[in-house]
Amino acid sequence: MGLKDLFFSVEKTEDAPVDAKQPQKGATTTVATPTTNLPLPAVITAGVNQEMMDILNKAVSDANLEGFDYLEFREALAGYADMPMTEQQKYEAVYRTVKVIGVSADKLIASIDHYVNVVSAQRDGFLANVENAVKEQVDAKNADIVASEQKIAKAIEDINKLNELVVKTQQEVLAMKNEVAQNQQQIDNTRASFEATYNVVVGRLNEDKTKMTTFLNK
């Protein structure tokens, strides 16, 4: 699964039943106006999404450079997890080992920039999918709303004949507005979760870059 697969359509809200009495022959009819109060979107909570984290980590793993670089350094560093050493001592111990095979600190640090670019490319693709989702799930529905409201205006001109159609169409407009609000909420939640996840991954990469720069460039 890729980042683009994280988008999904919000289930359509069922149309509310029409509660309009049939007009009596010769009687004057009026247009029932449905409520226009839309549910407030839930507060967006930007948290790390494990599925997004897995996708970004896989992208980094798939882009592994040939030879010993940052990823192999991290794996080697994990072997010192239980050692009674400071973090700097662990970094230095791993570096002493790989230095003898010609791996320089500059190469290790440069490889981090490569993986930052890999993750950033994933973000660019994700944001492009966000824009597509907005067009498909929000803009298109807004166009439907405009068309339906124009249809309502025309129906009102012959209110005695088209009262039932007007009521039904107004309810369809309300349902579409609810759907738009839900779709926008889903998109915003997804975007916020991705940004939070992206910041964690890039923050970790940049933190390790700083540590390597501090600990290894002597």
C-alpha cells in the first residue's frame, strides 16, 4: 500500500425521508425549507500514523544506497543498545569499526541527506494526492451543489407544480453539503497525520545527522 491508498471515500449519508404532504387540488402550496445547519467537523488531531510511518520507512529501506551508509550504521548501532556506554561512545565505537573499511563520516552524513530526499519525495507525492482528493471529493461536490441550487431556483418559479421536486432537491443539497464536510474533514485529518509523521521521520534523520556531525567529524 502506498500513501495514495490512504484516501478513501466517506460513506454517503442516507437521504432523510421527505415529509411533505401532497397539495390539494386548487390549493396554494408552499416550499418546505430544510434545515441548513451542518454538523461541525470534529477537531483535527495531528498524530503519528503507524501505517504512514511504515510506508515512509519502507521507502527509505527500498532506497538503500550500495555499500555501508547511514542505514547500515543504524543497524550496527542497534547492537550496542544494551551496552553500558554513552550515546557518543556507541557512535564512536561503530565508527571505529567501519572506518577501517574506508567509510568516512562525510559519506555517512551525506547518505542521510539522500534519505531525507527520499522521504521528501514521498511527501510531494502525498500532497499531490491530497490535491486530487480535494478535486474529486470536494470541488466536484461543490459543483453539484451549485447545479442543484440552480435547479431549485428554477423549480420555485412554478411552485404549485414543482413543490415536491424542490423539497427533494433541497434535501439532496443538504446531504451533499454534509458529505462535503465529512470528506474535507477526512482529507484534513489525513494531511495532518502525514505532516506529523513526516516531521518525526525527518526530525530523527536530522537529529542523527547532527549527532554524526558532532561525534564523528573530529
